[in-house]
Amino acid sequence: MLGYILRRILAVIPVMLLVAVFVFLLLRLTPGDPAAIIAGDMATPAQLERIREAMGLNQPLHIQFITWVGQLLRGDLGVSLISNTPVLTMVADRIGPTFSIAILTILMSVAMAVPMGVLAAWKHRSAADYAVMTFSVLGFSVPVFVIGYIFILIFSLQLGWFPVQGFAPIGSGLGAFLSKAFLPALTLSTIYIALIARMTRANMLEVLGEDYIRTARAKGAPERTVLFRHALKNAAVPILTVIGSGFALLIGGVVVTETVFNIPGIGRLTVDAILARDYPVIQAMILLTSFLYVLVNLLIDLSYSFFDPRIRY
């Protein structure tokens, strides 16, 4: 087991190295001069050259890359070209709202989607099955911002249950946090409920046809035990993969929702950095999202043995 964990951790290193190379080259080779952004339109060529020299932009690409990687290994993500603020500080200030919304979204999605998928598989080709599948299709089809505005219209403007926008950290109280985080999380969860419910239904249908399920029923096991202890556990590996991947995607994919609900998260930070060509911030956001995606997939791989006894290390 320890050897498998070490191999999986070591496999992350070349992946992140490739991501770092891609991000570095992508931003360095795109049109636009960071020195010109800092100096402004009225800068002289001499001023631009001094800024490039101070930032190391006049050095060969491989020297710039080595220097940049060295800074990353020391925990230095650079300084924003626009605000002159350390990027690590900016990320630390913004990551809390995004993580909070993402965790609440996944919890809501799993709590609703897994029972829906199990019910749809258990009542295959019934009204419940068709209702779940219809919701899944709608969840994939309707854009997130449309769902967000519909929820604001119903729950905020008409019913007055939740505020229209804003964010309150969980440190300010659970009630204040949920009052402002519930609608954004519900908006995001519609897609993931549809995805997880559909995946749960498909895998449950496959498992429910196995011989050991018929044996469990023949022995008189309660239907709840058959569904959740036998069938769902053996169908959990692909479901777990979708849940984990969904969480990683949420971290980097909440731009629209944060914009609709005016949440100061890393999604809006990324958009602002792209519009301003703030290269250090863009690099940090891409690297952070990539690292979280790789980390979540690593944790999923390590948890497979718990759900699938056939997996051995």
C-alpha cells in the first residue's frame, strides 16, 4: 500500500512539470508586453527596457523558466502587475469563498443525486425513473447563469428568503453563511446533481443485474440493504470519480456563478487578471486549478480499494 501511494505521488511530479511548462510558454508567447502594461501608454523605450530588465523579461526563455520554477518551489507566486500585491496574498484572500461554495455544492449534489440515481435504477422505466432522467437532461441543457437568475427571481425577489448577492464567511456565523451561499451552491449543484444522478443510475442498473444481487434477495435481505450495502457500494467507483472530478472542476469553473451573485472568489479574480493581462495572477490560477485537479484524482485513486475489493496494491 505504501509503495502504491509513493508511486502515485511521484507520478504527479511530471504532470505538474508539464503543466508548468505549458502555462509558462502560453503566457510568454501570447501578444502583449507586461512591461508596457506596468509603465502605461506614455512610457519611453528606455523605461520599458528598465522594467523588462528588472522583471527578467530580457533573459532567454529557459533562464526565465528556471527562475520562475525556483520561485514557485519557494512558495513565491510573484507579484501582481496591476496592484503590486503578492499573488499568494490575493489568492489567499479569494480562495475562501470559492472553496466554501464548492464544498457546499458537492454536499448538496451528493445528498440529492445519489438517492435520485438509486431510485431511478430501482424503479427502472417507471414515472420516477423518467422524472430523474428528465431533470438530468434539463440540468445539462439550461445554462448556469439562467438558472441563477431564475433562482434570484423566485427565492430572492419574490419570496425574499435569500439575499440577491454577496458573501459571508462561515466565521461570521453558520446562518449568515448559508443565507448567502445557499443560492449560489444550489445554482451550481443543478449540473452536478444531473451528472451524478445519471451516473449513479447507469451503474446501479448494471450492478442490479449481477448474480450476487439476486442471491442477496433470495436470502431474504431487506431491499434497502440490497440497494445501498451491496449494489451502491459496488457501483461507487465511477460515481466517486465523477464526484471528485466535479469538485476539482468547481474550483476553477465558478466564474459565471461568482459574477451573477457578486462573490469575491478566485473565479472573478481570474477573469479580472485575464482582462488586465496580469500574467503572474493568471499563471497562479492555472497552476492552482491544475494542482487541485491532480490532487483530487490522486485521492480518488487511493480510495478505490475501499469500494472495490478486487483492487490490490
